[in-house]
Amino acid sequence: MQIKTAEFLMSNQDYRNCPQDDIPEIAFIGRSNVGKSSLINMLTNNSNLAKTSSVPGKTQLINHFIIDKSWYLVDLPGFGYAKVSKTVREKFKKMLEDYILKRPNLVCLFVLVDSRIPAQKIDLEYMYWLGLNSVPFKIVFTKTDKLGVNALKKNIEDYKLSLEKYWENLPDYFITSSTTKRGKEELLDYIESIL
């Protein structure tokens, strides 16, 4: 699949204010500064679509983009960002949980993890929570251009070992780089297959 058009549609804080139609949604989530906006821009061939920032926590709303006038790409706020008050963290948590559990249009959630670092407790706990709630998701390893082949292989194997403690069948995963466009075709082909 090739994306021809990608346009920003709306931002909001409440899943009930999301588009009122039955167009399928593919959502992206991950810890703050995992490279979510860069990945979205790479997939859509639009470097200005999702706002990127070197400062974690840039995305603070549920952002809907209409893709080829046939499906929504949803950019969700990062989780686990510590530099906000507990009240704000709880508000984000509720906003995300409400969207993920109550949005009927959600077809698949891509959970982004930074390939450069070992398995993080917060990522594993989030995936475990998704599994408990029967939320369909896939893992996307980001920033793979920033480390060597052996280091990447080791970190992915570490993730698999950590996940095997909780999962009988491991979630599928994709290996990506926004810089080199690695994984773009595989991700888009998978999205096309589930739409």
C-alpha cells in the first residue's frame, strides 16, 4: 500500500468527540520520545503531518488524520512521561484507556518501543494490560538505524524473553527506522491487510 493523501482532521481529549462515523482507525502509541511522530510522518510521506519535537510529551491530545479518505491514522499521547504533575498523568491515563477500550472503530494499536534500549518495565506492563483487555496490538521497534545489527538482535531477543513470561504466543513485531524508511513497506502492507 502507498499512502497518497494524509490530512489532519481533529484533536481532542475525549474519545466521545472523535469522528462520528464508522471509518476504521489504526492508532500509534508509545512512551514519550519513542519516535512516534517521525514514524507517522515517514509512513505518510509528509514530514510536517505529525509535530515532532526533541522534548518528550509533545503529543497531548488524540490526533486524527484521514488517510486516502478511507481510514484514520490516530496519533495518541505518549505514556510514562514523568515531567508532568500526577493529576495530568492521571488525566492522560484515563484519556488513553477510554479511547483504547471504548472506541469501536479501533482496528489495531501499534505499540512503539525504542530498539536502542533493553525491555522497559513500563512498556511490558502496558502490553500486558492490552493483552488482559483483549486489545489487538503489534509492536514496532523504532530508531533501528541508531545501533548495530548485533545490538539490535540482542535487544529484540531480550524483549521476546521478557514477553514470554506473560504470553503464550508473542505479539507480532515490526523493525523500523524513520531515517532509512526501514519497515515502511511491511507496516503499510500489514495495515492494508487488516483494513
